[in-house]
Amino acid sequence: MDVLTMRKFVSPLTKALGFWLLSALFALLLLAPVQVSAQGTRGDFQLSERIGEELGKLQPMIDAKNWDGAVGLIVRLNNSAAPNSYDQAFLSDILAKLYLQKGDYDKSIAPMETALRLSDTYGYFEKKNVGMMLDYLSKIYYQEGTASKSPAIQQQYLTKATLYLERIIAESPPSADTMLFYTSLLYNRAVLNPDKIDQALLNKAKINAEKSLLLSNHPKENFYVILLATLQQQGDFKRASEYYELLVKRYPSNKNYWQQLMATYVTMSSDGDEKVALANNLRAAVTIERAQTLGFLNTPKDNFNLIGIYFNMGQYGKATELLHNGLKNGLIENTQKNWELLAYSYQQVNRESQAIEALNDATKFYPKSGQLEFQIGQIYYSLDQLSDSYKHLKLATEKGGLEKPASAYSFLAYLCFELGKLEEALDVIKQTLALPDAPTDGQLNRLRQAVEEGIRDREAAKTGTRAT
């Protein structure tokens, strides 16, 4: 992140969110082996004699992990079961579990929903078993919805997952994991279409996250993650910064929180109010320095970000000191642009000799750079040290690698004229006019005329002297 130019902050929180949800899903879908029994059903319901006898063939298939054979048997029996019967509900439940064992999550939905619907109507299953069905269905719909590339299917499946979760929450006190999944799901649905954020769902996710944080002395960290994601989507960076301050206090070893806190303050520094911008730039700088005492945010890029923040605050002396030390000690990336920035910084505080020193140091790392020599020549010229300026401008044109070659050549031509090196000035002018970026404003032609006139005057003076 380049804090010199950053004006918007895009949070990576949604990636962490999605990773957590998928991890939770697969952990909860690790089922125990399917058991052929009436466990989970109410005692006053029994399988028909025919179905009960046929089910005797199932357990050997399960023991042998012959899932296709087991599915085929249950499908055949289910097709022959009386509609809305206990047989149908029981067999549908078994079929759903077999599909889960195979990893065919999408196929498990229909039989599981059939078993749930029949139990809701006739009371076939106990509350615990119904709760398990609701839990599985919510997570399967989430898995299949997020795996789909169709926005319509994504919305449909995630909505179904939400409805099942809301039923779980309504029927019994939800666990922290359930509330976390529910809140995460609301957020995911809200941002499903990045171009059209569902503000109602986003606000609902935020409210649930805030409530969940108050239900425990040690709330799950991911509630903060979701809450921060909603605040950033809503552009409420002030509150986001407050929560990040809390997180770096509770989890000081988490590098990402320090990084996000710094970036949030930088984003807030784009406020049009000068005092507010200054205060938030200062907070961003202090955040980096706090993190560095713990061993974080100390890469060359982080150090350069800190320098950029000091520049944004107008603290050129501090920024220049950090940049100088960073380049000397390897704490800042050793690039030609960074050396040029250091020289420019010295010039901003009227320390031209140190600017020259910085550029000379840079030539040791970039000996073929004419651009560095050009800048040294310009600074010497500003100090009225024309001889040194001429020396470095000559080196600039000899080395090449200039950003704007015609500018360097033109400067040298004018300097040669000023120093009375008329023939050399004329030669440099001709070279300049032949360059692709040669100026077209006519100034060089006027300079050439002046040089040629000077040469003629000088020759005339010599002739006159001899005649005398």
C-alpha cells in the first residue's frame, strides 16, 4: 500500500471470513457412520415389516463402504414407501446421510428436506434430530451456494441457508458458533453483488455482530472481523478505527490488525478538514511506530509508508532523516527513485550540499544513470558553481538513461553558451534538435543564432586585432 497516493482502502476481511465459514462447514459435516436404527425418532412410530426386513441388507453395505449399493437400496425402498408415511420419513433421512457420506452434498438436500417436512407435519423425529437436520441444511445450502457461479443460485441458496438458521435461533438458544455463522451469512448475502450492496442485510449483520460481542466476556474474534467488514462497507472508518484499536490491544501479535489500523487512519486522513487530516496522519504514523516496537510493520515498504505519512504531515525534516537512515541501513528499498526523493527532500529544507551528497551516493549504486548526473548538475547551477555544473551535465549526456534527454542537452547548451564554450554549445544544440523529444518552441534556434553571432563577433575581434 503506497500511503503517498492511497485514498481508498479495500479490506481483505471477506477472504478471512470465507475461509472460516468453509472450515466450519467441513468440520461439521464429518458425520459418524450411518446407523440403521430408529434412534432420533419418536417411540410411537415403527417401520413397516417389509421395510424393516429389507433394511437388514443395508448394514453390510455400509460396513463395506459400498455407498452406491446402499443408496440404490434406499432409493428403491423409498420409492415403494407409502406417501407421507413414517417409512418415507425414515428412509429419506437415511438417504440424506448416505449422500453426505459420499460427499454428494447437493443430492442430500431433497431427501433431508422431505424428512424434515414430514417430521414437522407428523412429529416423526425428536427435537434433537430435527435440529441436526436444520444445521446440516443451513451449511449445505451455504456450501452449494458459494460454490455456484450463478448469482441467482447463490442468492437462492444463501437465502435458504439463512431461513434454516433463523429457525434454529428461534427454536432454542443459539450457540456462539451458530450466531457467528448466521451473522457471517448475512454479511455474505449483503455483499453478494459488489455493485449493489444490500444495506438492509449489511445493517442486520452489523447489529447481530454487535449484540454477539456483548454476550460473552471473551467473544469470538471473528465477530469483530464481521463487524469491521460491515463498518468499512458503510464507510464508518472512525468506528472501525476504534475497534481496531481494541483488537491490537487484545491481539498485539496479530500483524494484520496493525496493518489494517494504520490503513484505516490513512483513509481517514483524506478528510478535507486540514486539522482532521493532520490528526489522522499522526495516528497512522504512531501506529506504525507502535507496531515496530513489537517487531511488525518493519519491512522496507512499511518504512517507506511511514516516511510518506511524515511527508503528508509536512514534517520534511523528520521524513528526510528517516529516508536517509533507511537508505544507509537498508531499511528502505535501494532504488534510484528513493535516492532522488532523498535529494529532493534535502532541497526542500535548503540543504543543497546534502542533496548533492545523496545523489553522488546514488551514482555508486547506479553508475550508468545520466539522470542522477543531470540532477547534480542542476543543483550546482543553482549554487552558481558553474564549473561543477558543467562537469556533471557533460556526464549526464555521456551516460544517457535520461528521462527527458532534450532537457538535459538544452541545459548543457545554455551553460556552454554562458561559459563561453561557443563551439561546444553549437554542437550540443545540433544534437538536441536531432532528439525525438526536441523542443519545438523555437528557443533553441534563437540560442543557436546567438551562439553563431557570438562566434562571428569573436572571429571578427580576432581579425581586427591582427589587422591592428
